[in-house]
Amino acid sequence: MQSNRAPYGSTPVYVVDGARTPFLKARGRPGPLSASDLAVAAGRPLLARQKITPDLLDEVILGCAMPSPDEANIGRIVALRLGCGHKVPGWTVMRNCASAMQAVDSAARNIALGASDLVLAGGTEAMSRAAILFNDDMVHWLAGLGRAKTPVAKLKHFARLRPGHLRPVIALLKGLTDPLVGLNMGQTCEIISHRFGIDRQQMDAFSVRSHLRLAAAVDAGAMDEVIATYDSAGNVYETDDGLRRESSEEKLATLKPFFDRKVGLVTPGNSSQVTDGAALMLLASARAVEEHDLPVLGRILDCEWAGLDPAQMGLGPVHASTPILLRNDLDISDVDYWEINEAFAGQVLSCVAAWEDDQYCRDELGLDAALGSIDQDKLNIDGGAVSIGHPVGASGARIALHALNVLARTGGDKAIATLCIGGGQGGAMLLSRGAE
Amino acid sequence: MTTDKKTTHWTFELDSDSLAWLRFDKTDAGTNVLSAEVMADLNDRLAEIEEASPKAVIVFSGKSNGFIAGADIKEFTGLESPEQAFDLVRKGQHVLDRLEALPCPTIALINGFALGGGLELALACRYRISVDDPKAVMGLPEVKLGIHPGFGGTVRSVALVGVFAAMDMMLTGRNIRPKQAYRMGLVDQIVPERHLRRAGRMMAMKPPATRRVSARERLLSLGPVRGIVASLLSKQVAKKARRDHYPAPYAIIDLWRRHADDPAGMYVAEARSIASLMCSDTSRNLVRVFLLQDRMKALAAGKPHRFGHAHVVGAGVMGGDIAAWCALRGLTVTLEDRAPEFIGPAIKRAQKLFKRKLREPRLVQAAMDRLMPDVDGTGVPRADVVIEAIFENADAKRELYTRLEPRMKPGAVLATNTSSIRLEELRGCLDNPDRLIGLHFFNPVAMMPLVEVIHTAETPDEEIQKGIAFARRIDRLPLPCLSSPGFVVNRVLMPYMMEALLVAEEGVPLPVIDKAAKAFGMPMGPVELADTVGLDVAHHVARILGEAYGFPVPEQLSRMVEQKKLGRKTGQGFYEWKNGKPVKEKSDQSVPPGLADRLLLPMVDEAIAVYRDRVVDDLDLLDAGVIFGTGFAPFRGGPVNYARHRGIDDVTASLEQLRQRLGDRFQADEGWQEVR
């Protein structure tokens, strides 16, 4: 077990406001907005409605797992595009699926240290625009072409070109595969689902519920943090477009397993959706809140990062959240709202099952017995990544922000937002409503 | 240094490498322009340089804003006769000949705009190096003033870049940016500003071989070929400008056709040709319009205002395009409408505008980033100017102002783009009613340079001045107007368009009506104009003005609006529209005599009425406003100038004849007494 001390000590870290773009499903071709476009689409209206002007920010920190080659250090690019001026530094963090949560944590730590007072933090990802690369053979062939000086040598070199040279490397698939254990993310879900006996019907039922909950939230106007986003062709995107209102278990049952082909359980229908999107939060110190008379949505109380077997990365939330519960002297039921990122339906169900499992809690978490059950009415009540989508670099900020909005709506006091991280990690954040 | 002269616009210094650095820094001026005195001064310096026999001469500007903006246009207005003009031009030519004839290499360092005579001076140098900055525009825009290059530019430009490229520059008068200038051979090198002097020195120490005339150019300049090329060029020009209205471009082609094989003769012919053009009415009127434009710009002089953020309410065609234009001009803009789907189309149009104007993707992105859709109106508290451009409903506008005012920054401008509702009717709801002004833009915003700045008799000067300053900030020409129905532009256009409809009802084919107006010099006939503006808009304005000034709205117009035949935007108006162009049936019918008077004199008469009502209290500004707002034949110098030139008695007598024949709507306005 790691440190018993919360990373921010007793210094309050406030969340003033937050916003995100709708999450736009990748449809097999580059989406309408680049990662920095998305962050600007969320950040511009967010900053426009604040009492403070963008030049007062101390820094901008963005998570982005797959930045495009022409948006290097996207945090700085977005700071400049948002009109923060030359003097506001910007940087970029990368912790796979938790990149945005890492950005928020980094912002909070700097505020706790007294190094920053106002920070814009969050994440952005244009998964539909993930690069397609030349394979190694092609790269060597191109290098050879550069060395061939005479026309004859060039011609000879062209004769060596084979169809295999043109086989592209899809960066998105590489990014979603663990290079050390040789498993893609869906396969890690198959492993933990098998471990806890989660079946296909449970996964599909969970997924249907995710869609229906999102539909209800949209209809009830509970998705305030989603901001209308415009592309340059004048199209407007107002809601997450991966939502399937007519989703049903019968329909999902017809889908074929995608990762463990033929025999597996995990299908595109019970996995998170590949999407483009950005989510941002404005964090402030007590000094900034007082000086600028800023409203307060909530506080970030604690944060934990945990490591585990990469082949079982889906259980990361269990390993990251448990220390937070212990050191804040909380039972599972003391947390009024849980936002567990739905990388896969089977993975969320496995996390819930792990906490209910005496043996797992004893062997893996060092507890005396099972920690308890999460009330399903306090978990992902407005849907999750299965229905909303999972732009990997942005989701961490989305769940933290949405957890705060749910607390504001339900009157709850404490929430945990947590996600699993490719490579075998978990990240969790403890949030509370209001200023106290 | 040789500086103990009376005038020291030009100075030169020999450096240790024996390079002569010849500097032009016009005294008591912010911008370098060429006047008779400046040319004489240059002549003196050249004489000294000849004696010093330097290794090379490097000509550069002492002004950071640019190289040379052109000839001193104010000097033109003092010319009394073609002979006098000819002398002036020949003297200038001789000075540049002297520069060209120096035995050593000569290099012009173009650090910014090099236009007209400024570029001609650079052309007289052996080499040109320009900064690689889009602001350093080069061009020969003389045709815009009804003349053509006169310091040898018609000869040297063709010799340097070839007949087609040179003709394109001279006939269109358009600006060439450095990258293009380098590609076409107008400049020999482009460098970042920080290296300009060094590049000049390096070239002077080791001058490259000069280019030889290509075989193609030699072929094109052969007598018989020249005739064919010249007639091709004339046909191109005829599509844009009529010879009787705009003789200058035709004169450029004629010069080349007749004299291309005789440079010495061509210089003299060029001087003769420009001398006679300079004294023509066309040129004098165009020069006047150019100077009036400067006067409108100068209206913004005085207390500087800072405009960083504009908030526009209403993302329709006008509001959306105003917002896009402001963003293009560097403002942060928030664009508000009831729901995102109303703003989307404006964003799409903005993207198109930015791409067309800015080209470079990073600049387009920056402009798009400055333009934020803002359904919640979050931009209001930060805006330095709030422009309302919602539908024409006084209640809705008042309701909006009531919501806006308490949220606005103190001192921020509150403006309406209304074309038909009076400020007096709208401002009552405000705590500070005097702050409301009108900023009336014209459609299409990106093409129409005029903005009517509307005020009432009570509006404090401070507020009017802010409106004017804002118009200048976004590079538009302000015309202060007293609040009154139709202001200036719509009011003078209305009788013109209404009369056209009456003529049409009498059976005159529509294309003939348009032809008559174009023969007068209007850029577009009244029927095509009505279709372009939109018949619903025309109908609305006609109704408002009809109520105010007592004339009926033509029934045909009402009928067409009911039938949703709204002109260009619906594909059917008076004309059928295909691909953005009206389908005009060929008609053999010639323009009936007097038709132009019947169409145009009511417009001229209305301009006088505008002055009588003191909507604009300056006749020169009125002329400029009508030209920039309606396109009124610029070479005629505006309606008042036209009437004065034709003779006011003749105009009023013609109106009286029309009145007797066609009715009281031709009754000459009482205001004519005041302008005699």
C-alpha cells in the first residue's frame, strides 16, 4: 500500500467550473475537429463565462494520449488558441486513459503547493484522427530511396518495393494494445470477467442500462456541462452522438465478440466507444476564489494512482480507490456517488465484484474482508463511456466534472471518480460538493 | 553626407566599400510619396552620385511603414492643362532615366508598399529586393484614378515581367504580394526584413547577371502579333469597363500596341497620354473620390478608442457577416442568437471568408478562434461594442436592449444595424438613451466599404465619434447620418428602383432598363439590383420609406413577395437566376432616349433632399457616401458633383419636363436652391 497522506494535504483545491464538448463517435474517417479544436471548443465558452479573463491563468495543463504530429505540446497550443496570451505557460501530460485526470491532479498539486492559483486543466483526444503510419519495412525502403543517387539506382530500388511495404500501422490499435503482455484492452477485460464470472448477458444488460440512463439524463437536461460545438462547415454538435436510445439486450446479443474472436464475451456493443472529445475544468486556490469572488462547484480532496498486473488493468479503479477510502475513513456506502469509467461493461462489473469478494480484498488489497457493495443507484447514473464514448485523453476530466455536477443535483456530499488505465494502473479522485 | 541643401528628402552616404546608400525619407510626412519637389531633389542627389562614381547604389526608404506609396495625388488637382501635366511627367521621367542610366548596379530595397510611382522608381533600378511579408504589396494602381503609369512604368514593367503579367498589373491595378512578385520576376530576391540591408549589400558586392528577354516575349512584341494580343486584352477590359467611361486601360493597351518596338518614343507617348488623362473629367472625379475616401477615414481622427471585443446579437446574413468581418479585422467576437443552429451557417460563411482573405491555414484558424458562437450572451460584459442585428421588430429590439444595457461595460458602444426603425423609437427603454447609435452595414458586408453611422440630434458627439472610430477599426468608411427614414443609401436608391418598376410596367424589357443604367455608369442595373438585394428586403424598405415620404409600394413588388419570388436567393425574381447570374433575354430594342434621366435623376434629386433634411450636412461626404454605398458611377464623382457638372439648371429643367410628362414624383426638390 502506498502513502497514507493525501497529495494536497489540507490545502483546499477548488473547482470553479467545467465544460466539455459532446463526444463524437469516430465513424471510420477523420472527424471534423482536431484535438486542439475540441479543447478550444470546450475551453473558449468556459473561459468566456468566467469573471476572470484568460490571461490571469497561471497555466494550462492538458492530457492527450495520442497527440497528432502537428499539435506537439497541445497544452501550450490550446492556451495560445484560447487567448491566454504569450505569458501563460501550457504543458501536456500522458497517462493513457487517465491523461485528463493526471492533468487535473497535476493542477491540483501545483495549487496545493502554492505554485499556482488558477489553472485550466483537462484533456482532449481526436481518436478518429489517430495517425496511420508507415511500417518499418517502408521506412527503411524510403531511407534507401534517399541514398539512391542515380536514376538506375533509383529504378532498382523501386523494383524492391513490395505490397507488404504499404501495409499501414494503425496507431490507434497500437495504442490500445499492451506491448509488454501482448494483450489488447478488450482481452484484459475478457480475463477479469472470466475471473469474476461475469457473463455476456450481464455485460449487455449493463450496456443497455448505460444507454437508457444517458438518454434519460439528456432528456432531463442533466448534461449541462456539454457545450454546443461547431465545426468549420457550420455543423453544430449538441449531444453525445454515440447514444443509442433504442438499445436492447436482444440487439446487443447479436453482436460478435471483437477481441477474443468467436468465443469471447466482449463486443463493440458492451465496450466504450471510440470517440473524439474534450473536457476541461477551471481549478482555483482559496486565494483566487476570494480575490476574484469566484463561484465554487466543489473541491478536489484526494487523488491516488495505483499499479497492478497489466493483464488485469481493468481492476485499476479498485486499487486506486481503496486507499482513498481507507485514509479518509470512508466506507463504500459513505461515498454518495461513484463514477467508474466504463472502458468495458465487463470491467466495471468486475470492479464491483472485486470489492464484494472476500478473497480478492484479502489477497490483493490486504484487507480483512470484502469492502462492500456499491449501490447501483449511486453508480454512473447518467450513463458512461459505453454510451457516451471514451476519448481516452479526455475521459478523466469528464468523470470528475460530471461527478461534481451529480453531487450538485442530488445534494450528495462526496463522490469518487475513477478509471482503469492501459498498462496496468488505476486512478481515482475524491471530490466534494461546495466550498466546505 | 551631402545634406546642406534646402530640401533633403533624399540623402546618400558612401560606405567604406564604396557603396552609395541612397535614402528617401520625405520630410514632414509619415509616408513617402513622389512630388515635383521630391523628384527634383532626387535629381540633385543623382548628379552627386554620378560624380562620386560608387561601386553600386542601394535605394532604400527611411520610413518604416513602407517604400513609396506613389505620386502625391494632391499635386494632380492643381494641374490646369495637359501641357503643364506633360511637363511635370516628363521631368519625372528624366530623373528616373538618369537613375536607370547610372553605370553601376542599382538596387531598390522594398521594405513595404511600393505602389504606382514608387514601384516605377524601383523598376528604374537594375535589381529589386523585397521583404517577404504580405504587407509589402507592389502594384501599379493608377487605373483606379483614371490614369496609367507615367514614369516609364508602361515600358519598364512589360520589359521586366512580360506583356501579360505587366498588363494584368496595370489594367486591374491589383496589389502583388512579395512571393508572387518573386515568382513573376518583378523582384529578384525576397528576404526577411531583418536581412534586407545585408541582402542589398551582398547583391551590390556581387551583382547577378540580369535576365534576358525571352523568345516568347520577343515574339509577342512583333508588330502583327501585337495587334492580336492588344485586341484580346481590349476584349478582356471591355468586360469590366467601358471605353467611354474609363479610357485609361484602353490607353495602356494602345500605348503598347503602337510603341512597343520604340521605347524612347513610348516614354514620350506615355507622358502625352497620361497628361491628357490627368486633365479628363473621369480622372479628376476619380481623384476626388479617392481624396474623399481619405476624408472619411480622417473623420476618426481625435481621441483614440480601443476596440478589442465586439458582441453581435443576431446571426442572420447581416449579423453573421458583420461578426465575421470584425473577426477578420482582428477583433475578438462573440456572436449571439437564440440557438446554435442559427449560428452554424454564419460560422460556415465566416470560414469561407477567412479562407478567401487570409489563405494561410494558421491565420484562418486564428480568425476562427476569435469568432465564438455565444448562445448565452457571455460576451456582453467584456464587449467594447455591442451590435444588434436581429429582425426588424421594435418591441423585440427594445426588449433586447433592456437586457443588454445593465450587463454592458460602461462606455461600451450600443449600436443597431436597423435599416428601417428610427433610433428615437428604440432608445426610450434605455437608462441612458443617448448612447444608442446606428451602425448600418450593407450586404454583402465583406464587399461594401460603407457604414452609415446613425445618430439623432441629441446623440452626444462622443458617441458618434466612437461609432466612427469603430468603423475605421474594422476598415470601413464611416458616413455620419442623422436618424431619418432610409438614412442616405436606401433613401436615394428607392426612387431609382421604384421608377425602374414603373418603366417595366410600361413594357420596356427588363434588360433594356438595366442597360440604360449601366450605360450611365452604374455597376448594376436597378432591376438586377432589386433581385440581388432581395425583393422582400426591397419591399420592406419601400413600405417604410413610402409611409415616410408618401409614395405607394408598387403592387407588382407586393405580389412577387407573396409568391415567394424574392430574387437571387430564391432563384426567381424579376429575372430567373442560374448559378448566381440573372438570365437576361437578348433584346434588340435600343435604350429609349431619356430613359437614363428618368431612372437616375430621381436618385440625384433624392440626394439633394437628403442634404436639405441635413441627414448629411456635407455635400462632399454625401457624394462619397452615395458612391461607396450604391456604386453610383464613381467616374461621375457622385450625384451632387454630377448635377453641378451637368448644370443644375439643366437638371432641374429635365426634372420639370419629366414631371409634366410622367407626374409629380419628378417635382424637383426645394433643396436645389441651396446647392446652386
